[in-house]
Amino acid sequence: MKKLLCLVLSLAMLVAMSGVAMAELTYATDGLYQYNPDYDFMATDCNSWPLVEDGEEVTLKVMCYTPDAYPTDPHSIHFWQWLEKETGVKFEIDQVLESALSERKSLMFASGDLPDILLCIGLSTADMMNYGAGEHLLLDFAPYITEELMPNLCLAFEEFPIFKANATAADGGIYSLPGNRGYFSPYGESDRIFMDLNRMEAVGVTEPPATLDDFIAMLYAMKEADPDCIPLGGANDSMNPGYYILNAMGFLGRSGNQGTLITVRNGEAVLPVGDPLFKEYLTIMNKLYTDGILSNSFFTDDGTAVNAKMSEGKLGVYPFVPFTVTPNEEDWSHWVSMTPMTSQWSDTRQWLEYNCWDNGGFAASAETEYPELICRLADFFYSDYGFMMIWDGPRYHNNTLGIVEGTRYYIDYENLRADGLPNVKGETPEVVDGTYEGDYDYKYSIQGGPFASFGLNGGHVATSRAVGAPEGIYAGRDDAMKLRGIGWTSEEDFNFYVEHYMEYLTNPPVFDIHTTEGQFRGSMYQWVTPYETSGFPAITYYTVEETEALSDYTSTIKTYAEGEIAKFISGDRPIDEYEAFVAELEGMGLRDWEQIYKDAWAAYQAAMG
């Protein structure tokens, strides 16, 4: 039901902004906002509504999916009613059960009969290349992304070049509008490795080692201090810690990389397994395994076995978040995040940042009669107001068709936060009087639940500019609306909120180390966040031929290479055969596959400008 509704509200949102840039905020004074409980979005941000003229009838066909367990009539949701009334657009919605979605998508593209809008059905980059660039079934949005039709998306592309780069296919077309996951300050969202501070301090180490040599020395010291300890936790096929060592050697990549996944080293896209430096990595890993720094069951353990060793207190380093295995505070509170390291081969401390970008959530038929109207609708998702509507529906403004009274905010001066400031609390009359059991029940009844795989989810660019805050801040939830003075019960509370919110933007975040989230995110904020940087993109586009080639790579050379890598580490194959091993891989086409990645990397950099 949530996902279904999500598309309900998502569509709705897209209509609301309809081609109108975020209005210049009337109530700005010295960069801040004055309290204004009667602010009316419909009279400002949506002043071009309705989107169709009187007497004109426009119906858009929409395909979306719904979870098998919650099939629901979308028009029973108030949000669709509000949307249709305000925009003048009718929506003919074809909901597909999640279990049938794959088959329906295949049949749809095979027939070439597409609805006007494909909403939240999970199009892949291969789909976009096949059915967009190849068969021209999907609308190319690129010609329509103009200041006139899509000013909010233009603003987002200006602020976040990666947003546009991730949406741009190999032929330069944009066949699906991009999305943001909602994290613009994603402390603790990137790959995670933690170290036991108790074991570290027992061997004279008080903070995470900054060099590979110091890290390895610490591991050996842990083993010497406690022979039963497994200093470096993980297993070959589950939570493999090897990528941490590869990272220290200059290979910037994701977790789970045994050497066969693409990385960036010295600005170039490389497969580590074919790089001469990989021999040094194999040498290090072989020694760690031989000396018992890695578990003697490293090649047979799965994730359950690794977690069991963690829960038994055997590990010195755990390649994930400790509290997920050890729920008691006394067991997770003494773990500290690793930090990116340098080595004799790399003098740069770097860590691959979390990918907060999505694509494939909003597409349109190339044969639609209403491409410009659809683009005006879609642009709403890239506004501050659109973000609020995606998550909360018609709750914070006066034009709710009488559906709800709207949530109101106040400052709770009695219950203080970890930093000593009072909390912001919201009060919803319909929840207080028992009409709805709670906030989620209330929200889902209004707009179907928070879901959007497209839109600028969390990046309040326009509000950030207006208040003089860093652009692209993750204001969090409906803070953009709060900064406009919506939903406050008193001017005093609003002014207090604005004052301290602006202070928060210029000061480091506060983490409550006595909570699981606060402890691990605060640790990563200290030791990892300063070194996070972009690398090979998570979203890439390949031609049909390249996609087939990469599929062959995964099923042949990658599988073979990982088997041989395990032999090198275990000692079943001598390290001095490494050059012969690479020659084998090259004979199988390693460099051809690597070149596909290099070309994608070059195209991505060009799209980034």
C-alpha cells in the first residue's frame, strides 16, 4: 500500500509545481524568515495551476506497481483527489502487482504500447539504453529540460552536476528523471569497518591507524596479546575486509571487492586484479592468512559465521556496524570507526562516498501527446514544496480540500536534545483526537506513505539559497517548509527554531553516543567523513553490446579470477605465478572488459564537466 500510494503522491507532486520556479519568498528579512501562519503555497508556488484550461480534458495514463499484500484503489487516497482538482488533469492508473511487474514490463516493451507515464517501476540503465536510445520507446527528456518547462530541475542540475551526469545516457539522452535518496550529509552511510577500542588500547593504540603499516602492526599486536583473537574479521565471500587494504593502496572502490570490481586509482578506472600493484596486495593478504590474523575458516565462513565470531567477542576488526550484532550498549560502545589509510603506494587518505543518487523512477512514452505537460508536472518533484508533498501530503498549507487540519509545530522546552537545545515537536489534531492511530496511519491515509525514486528528495536548493545556507543542505524532512513559517503555533517558537537552525548549519552536528545511531554515525563523522570523495559512478550506461560483454565477464573471467585469487591468498598457488595469472586473464579478454569501464569513466567525467 505504501508503495502504491507513493506513486499516488508522487504523481501528485509532480503536478503541483508545474513549471513554476520556486517563488521568491516574500517574508525574508536579513536572510531569515518571519513567522507567517497563513502562507499559501497555492497562491505562490503553484500560481500557474490549473495546468489545463477550462473545458479542456487531459487524461494521463500511468503505470505503477503495488505490493501484493496491499492492493488499493489509488483514487480512494485523498491526495489524488486533491491533485486532480487543483491541476485539472485526470489520471488513469494501471496498478501492477509487484509479483507480476517483471512480466508486465517485458510484455509492454515487446508490444511497444506504453502509458504516458511509467512511475516507480524500476527501470534499469540497460532498459533506458535498450528502449530509449535503441528502440526510441521512451521519451528523451533532454530537449525539455529548460528554464521555462523545468526550472527546478535546471536549478538542481546547476547545483549538483552529478545529478545530471547520472541521468545522461551514453547517447546524451535522458530517458528517466533522476532522484536523490535524501542524504546530503550522509554521515555513516558509506562503507563501514569498526575496530575494538578496548583491544586497541590494550596494545597501546588510542585511535584508528592512519597508515597501512601501523594498521598491520596493530593487528599483529592484538594477536600477540590474545592468541584466541581474530584480529581482522570477515570472510572471503562475506564482509571481506580486503577492500580496506586495497583502498589504502590507492584503489578507491566499494566493499565486497576481491580485486575484480572496477575502482579508480590515480584518476584512472582500473580493475585491481590486472594492475601490477595487486601482487603486493596478494602478498599482504597471504601473510595475514598464514599468520592467523585472518580466520582459519576465512574461505568457508559465511556472514552468519562472521557475526557469530563478532557476538562472541573474538574479533579485533569487524567489517560492519557492531550494534547490529551486539545490541547491548556495553558491547558496542567501545567500537570506533576505521579511518582511511595511506601506504607506501598511496599518500592520499580517501574513502568512497555514499551514492545518494537514483534513476529509473520516472519515465514517459515517446509517443505521449503531452510531453511538455508531463515535464511541467515532473518538475514539481525538484522543488522544496514538492519534497514536502512527497513525504507528507497536503498537511502544511490551507488548501487541503478539508481533508485535514494540518500538523502544527511547537518547541518542547522541557525535553532537551543531546546538545542541550529543546526539541521541535509536531501536533496533528486528527491524531490527538483519535481519528488516526498515529502519524504514519495519518500520513498513509492522506498520501499513501513516503516513497519516491525520483525528485530532489531532501536537497532544498531554493530554500538554501534564500536563507544563505550551504546550497544542497540536507535540511531533513519538512525543514524547508518550517523555514517558511508553515505549521507553527506561535511566532515565538518559530523565531527560536530559525535562530538555532541557522546555528546548526554552521556548527558540527551533535551525536548522542549513548544511542546506536549516534555512536556509529558520530564515529564515522569524525574518522571517515573528512576523507570521502567521489569515484567510479554507481550509475553507468552501456550499449547493448557492452552490456552483453560485461555479463560474459561476470560469468567467466570474474568467477575464474576470484577462484585463483583465493588460491594466492591461501597459499595454494605461489605468488610468483602472479604475472602468468594476469597473462591468462588477458588471454581471456581482461583488457577488453576493462576498456568498457574506462570508456564509461571518460563519459561520466565529460558529463560532469
